Amino acid sequence: MTDGDTNLPPIERKLGLQIWGIENMKMVPVPEKAYGTFFEGDCYIVLHIKRTSRGSAVDLHYWIGKDSSQDEQGAAALYVTQLDNALRGNPVQHREVQGHESETFQSYFRNGIIYKKGGVASGFKHVETNMYNIKRLLHVKGKKHVSATEVALSWDSFNKGDVFLLDLGKVLIQWNGPNCSIAEKSRGLALARSIRDSERGGRAQIGIIDNEKDSPDLMQIMKMVLGERRGELRDAIPDAKADELQKANVRLYHVYEKDNDLVVQEIATRPLTQDLLQHEDCYILDQGGFKIYVWRGKASSVEEKKAAFTRAVGFIQAKGYPSSTNIEVLNDGAESAMFKQLFQRWTEKYETQGLGKAYTTGKIAKVEQVKFDTTQLHARPELAAEQRMVDDASGEIEVWRIEDLHMQPVNPKTYGQFYGGDCYLVLYTYLRSGRPHYVLYMWQGRHASVDEITACALNAIELDKKHGDEAVQVRVTMGKEPAHFLAIFKGKLIIYEGGTSRAQKNVPEPAIRLFQVRGTDELNTKATEVPARASSLNSNDVFLLTTSQVCYLWCGKGCSGDEREMAKMVADIVSKRDKHTILEGQEPAEFWEALGGKAPYASEKRFQEQVTHYQPRLFECSNQTGRFIMTEVVGFCQEDLDEDDVMLLDTWEEIFLWVGKASNTYERNEAIASAKEYLKTHPAGRDLATPIILVKQGYEPLNFTGWFNAWDPYKWSDGKSYEEMKNSLGDVSAISEIKVDLNNITLNKTTLSMTNLAGSSTASASEYKSHFNHSDSNSYSNSSSYNSNSSPSMVPNGEGIYSREVLMNKTVDELPEGVDPTKKEYYLSDADFHDIFGKSKDEFYQMPKWKQQNEKKQCGLF
């Protein structure tokens, strides 16, 4: 795909990642095996295309190395503009600066980003060394987004809080600072394994130092390379991250030209609304200096569109922001999820709510209603997530009221009746795979005291403990009851505005009450008390008016037969008096008299409400530093839920807090406060009554797991912990011999010697022909005798790689001599392995055993 511009190479519009480096002002493709490695002296262009429910999403990035030249940076920016035109203005464009990459960019490289010294523009040459002639130290940082920077080979580079990787070609030593978290160690190990498997073809050793005293042999190697350590290690320097208060400070600027001068005029602050963006203009949205967005209207001029990046850079300079500030350029109609969520309300054309299907006739969108079948929930967890349903609501219910700060059981005959002056705990128990699961709802009345709300939360913790700390806890604010809460009361949910359900009531109940009933079946019906006056009525609904003599069922012109039937069921609960059904426009005088006289009320037909299907977003939460900081995980999956984390999943209508088993007490205790803070500081001015749901690791309900693609319920039992991954590498001290050809390093069980360490590690290096287009064609030197059952790095006989024809669908007798019939896949080349299984060996061996066996059966390698 070209745009008639000879400078652009052919662009293939395929799903996934494509990367080019800028070399001599030309775009040169980077080989796939080098993806994730960036030279500090270069600039790169990264194209990512992924499939979405609405087609595809295209992101186009240009990456600036810290030592790259102005000419290279200018060429990269120009190519991005040309690519944008060639891709017909669909991509979201990003400017990325080394060390300050956006979360979207970092999400492409799950094992981490490696920064290498060198590059054309910096005056350094890229060199192709023998793959084992390496001696470098990598400083690994990050929990969710990992980057590894080459630093000086010196103890001065180390600190107590980060992971460091000493790469000696055939040996990779991972040194973990004493203050490292489990997640940081795990990410460091994933990066080490990635280097071993992708750069060294699986022929390198990995040793890990968690405690220096327990790893004398590995420490001896480190001292021989780095010298003796003098003095104390320094403390880690925390990353300078923007907190949520800073990110909430959004400002919108109109950018235009007047008399050859560029004018930037502030037009709005938080909360922003979509109608501020006019199709004829361009705008800059400043998110507290954390990120700059440029929005280009469909009808804006070509010159304005071309100048987007230039204007954003000029804006950053004028504001005195760091030159590394992220820039994102968006086209009208192709906005990113992050951009949309900075606005109070963002609607797409013809978008509808829930399972309604929109189609157009003339100018009015009509909605075809689709019946919701609860029996599909287990088969389709994504439906459970979209419909906010844990199950089919057929489980058991227990209800307690908070009275004198303690739990008081509620009479089962009154289940479903909630009073605004009270707080309640509702325990819902259901069976899944033959064992009980629990959802604990904390319902907070609008007029309940602060003491009662606090007591409700404390009693919920105690109740949860009685059920093995397995309950999913849901904070429910009066009037914001989630769908599943409505469903479990089978159409009998009634919300009284005030008062209490206690036996001793201080205030007598009002003689006249008005209830608005909404819902078409037992799963979605709720009756809510509203002020007893005519202005509360609405032509689209059914209302119940209770007096001391009679109960009126008032049916608005827009209500359905199903709604009337559900209202009749509720009427029998709220009043024991005679029921009179009256139609709108045929009310008796007594009806208006009870409401204090006639008055205007809402009578317009209620159309299907336009609601954006917001993309769910996952964040890592941290407020230990006293500042509330969230790190987004873009393109998230189950693997991103680490045991020592508290994660926040925002599905817009609900906020989930996922609590890992090994998360620290402080963050667990502060989880709910973090969620409230998130809502409070959200740039879109979110509803503070949004339900907050606390989910524990291993007890995730369907309406949570449905947001994740291919959720594995056995992950927590079959998945490998950091210690298990570490043990799978083998006991380094028990290895009979490790040889590193580069510097004749030999590690024996009892002796360790190292000679000729002063020699240059690049003495036998040869320059790249094209430094982006190299291949690791060096022959392997199989001198390591290491073998592991769970994550093999080499074939047991120490030599052969066999073709797939020799290994697939063969009996034991038909296999080559020395091939282990239970491990046929070991003997495939990396390329064949990836072609057959669709993943690397490292990714394959991280899967649960049963999954490995299944895939081997399907591929004829079992």
C-alpha cells in the first residue's frame, strides 16, 4: 500500500506488529526476532493493527532514541504523516521518547523493551558480534511495563530496589535487589528467558541471585566481571509518575491560524463534553502535562492536519513541559479508548444500550429488543460480563440489617424491601462446578448514618471471614443497584426513600406513597419510591400510588403489558388495600387529590438511551507513596493479574478490584479507598455511586472473568509461581560445568576460574551490513549439559534438531535414536516449533501441563 510516494516502502495491512528503523533517511524493516530491542542512537516506526468488535484499530508510533539526530527524528515524523495518508487517516498516531513510552506502546512487548547502545546517528556503529561474545549489564525496571537499559559494567550501576541482568553470552545472571517485589523478579526472569530463547536459541544458562549469601558461585562470577564491591548499595530512585489528580486536570484548546500567526485558545476544562469538538477545526487536549492529544476534525484543512505534531511539540515547549511528553494525534471518528474516556459522555453513531440492535429508518433509530437468555451465561462468559450477571440468580439469599452497629437478621418474608435510613448485608450463595461461591452485597441507604455505613463494611469483613475469605464484595449505593442484585429478588425489589425496617420505628410511615416501577420480568424489575406529587409521573412507566383506602396502578401510555404485570406483583407487597388500575388520561379526582393536585410531568416518549460501549480498562493501583498512582495495562489478559497486586478493572458501569493472594496488607486495606479516589479524580466526572466490586484471586465470578479473553480457571492451581519458574531452571551450583567461550569462564562444582577478562568483548565483531537487517547465523556451541524437565533449553542428546517430518505422527520405533518419545517437540527447530504451535518454546512451557499435552496430541507430537 503506497500513496504514490517513492520514499515509502510497501506497507502490508496485516494484523499484528511491523517495525522499521530509519537508516540513511530510509525506512528499513526490522526482523521479527529483533522486535523489542531498540538502539539508543536510532529512530523507529512501529505499526500495530488489531481486530476489534467494530473492525480494526490501527496505531502508528514513531520512537525517538535519546542519542538520535534531529534529521532522523524529522524523517521519522515525515514518514508517519505519509503512512497516515497511505492508511487513509485511520491510525491513531503517537510520538514516543525513549524511557517515556506510552502504555499502548509498551503493551506490544510483553517480555520488556531492551535499549542497546549505538546507532547510525549517534556516531556509534551497530556491531554484529558472535552471539556469545557478549558482556553487558542490563538495568531492568518495571512491574507491568518492563524496560532494560544497558548501563556501565560496574557495581555503581546497582541499587537495592531493581533487577539487574549480567549478560555474558552463554550465562545470564539475574541479580535481584533486596527490595524487589515478586512481580519485578518474575518480569526480570521472563526477560532473561526471552533473551535466552530468542537471541541465544535456548543455548544459554540462567542463574538467579535472590540472596547473595545463598549463591556464592554466581557471586564469584559477578565479582570477576565487576570487581569487588565497595560500600553500600544505594536505594532505588522511584519513577517520576503522574498521579491521578494531575491526570484529571484536563484542558481543551482550540488551535487555529490568524494573520499567519498560530492561536491556541483555551475553551474548556473538566468535565469536557463531546459537542465541544467541531468537525471543521483542530484541538489540543492537555491532560495535566502527562499527555498531549491533538484531535483533527474531518473537515479541517490538509495543512492543519499535517501540522499536528509540529503544533503539539510547540505547545509542549510553550508550556515548559518535558520534551519527553507523550503526544497522540487522533482523527475525527477514529479516536482511542483513552481519549474518549476523558469526556463526560461519548456516543457513537447509532449506538444502543445492552442487547438492543440499532437500525435506521429515516432519521429516527429504532431498537429491536433481544431477549436475554440466562442459560447462556456459563457457555458465554463475555455475555455474563456485558449483562453484569454472575449467574442465573437461582441461588440462596440471606439478608441482615445493621442495627446498633451489629448484624440483625431480616425476616425472609420481607426480603427485597430496602429502606433509605438503613444499611443491609445481602449474602448470595450459588453453586459452580459443584462447590459454593459467594457474593456479599453491602447496600447503603441514602439517609443512613456514617456510623452505620462504617459498621456495614466492618461486618462484611467478618461475614467474609466466616466463608473462608472467598466472597466477592460489592458496594451498592441506593438507587444504583447492579443488574444481578435486581435479579436475585425475582421482581420484588422495593426501595423506600427513607425510614427503617426496624421493629421500633421513630417516625410513622407516610399515609400516601408513590412508587415508580420499571422492568419487564423477574430479572430486571425494581420499584423505587419517589416524591408523592404529580410532577414525579412519567408517561413511559407504571406507578403505584398507595393511600390508606386504596392502591392505584397508574399505567402511562408508553408502558408495556409486561411492565403492567410486574407492577401488579409489586402492588401486592406495598399495599394490602384494594387495587385500582387506571390508564393515563382517565384518572379519578381522588387520584389527583392524593398527589396534591395536577401538575405537568414527563410525557415525551422515552427513546432508547444512547450509551457508549466503553472499552474495559485494567490498572495497577498504588498509593503507598501518599500519591494515588495508576499504571494502565493495555491489551490486558489474565497473565497481567499478579499475585502481589491489587488491580482495578473499569467497565464503566462497575469498578472491579482484584486482590492477589500475596498483595500487601496496606494496599488490600486501601483498595476500596483507591477505587473511590479513582472515580473522584476521573477526568470524565464519573458517578461516585458506581458499584465497586471486590474480587479475590481464585474466586473470580463470571461477570469478571468474561472481560478477559480465554480465562483459564486452573491458572492459580496449575500456573507457575516465581519460585517454581526459578526452580525449573535447575540448580546452578549443581551444574557440573558451564563454559563461556568468550572469556574462558569455567564454573565447576568446586572450582571457578576466569581468565583473560580484560579482553574486549567485541574484538571479533563485524559491522552490520544493514544494522536492522541482521541474522543470528552463527553456529551454536553446545557445551552446556543443563537439562530441565519443565522448561528445556536444549535437546537431551546435546545435538540434533530434527525436521518435523521425522518427529510428527511417529511411533517410538520410528523415531531417530536418542530422541525421547515423551518430548518430541524439544527436537524441533525454533522456526518449526513456532509454525506448528503458533508460539515460542518459552511460551509453550509456561502453559499448564494438561494444555501442553492437548496441543501435542493435536499436532501429532504426543
